[in-house]
Amino acid sequence: LFGGWDSVRSFNDLWACDYRDGWKWQLRKPTGNIPGQRRGHSATAVGRRLYIFGGIYGYTRYLSDLYCLDTKTMEFSIPEATG
């Protein structure tokens, strides 16, 4: 789970749920090019990578950026997108 909003501020924290340990949520500390705070974004898992696209920061700043999280190394990067 990445980011979110509490009706006052946006977040860019990263959480993982471990089903093998009683469904406990753990705050993760990724490295690399960490995306900024956002909500309303999309997240798509492809293999061991999680892609984060777009979203909203605040009330009026719409985002169209793309990030990739390697879930093994917990490192964010900015992939080259074409098309």
C-alpha cells in the first residue's frame, strides 16, 4: 500500500501486509527515487515490481509521473516510458 490521504494531508509512506505473520501491517523504508505524496494513483504489480502512476497532490495538483518499486530490494526507480 503506497500513499494515501487523511482528508487533510497526502502521504508517501509504504506499507506491506504479511499474511504469514497473522496479517500484520509493516511500515517499509524504501530507497531510491521515492515518489512524492499522493492519493488517487494507480498501482500495478508485474512480477516482483510495483508500478505507481499519477494521482493527486493536495486538491488541484494532478500528477502523471511513473515510478517502479523493486519489491525484493525495496528500491524505487523512474522507468523510461515511451509511447
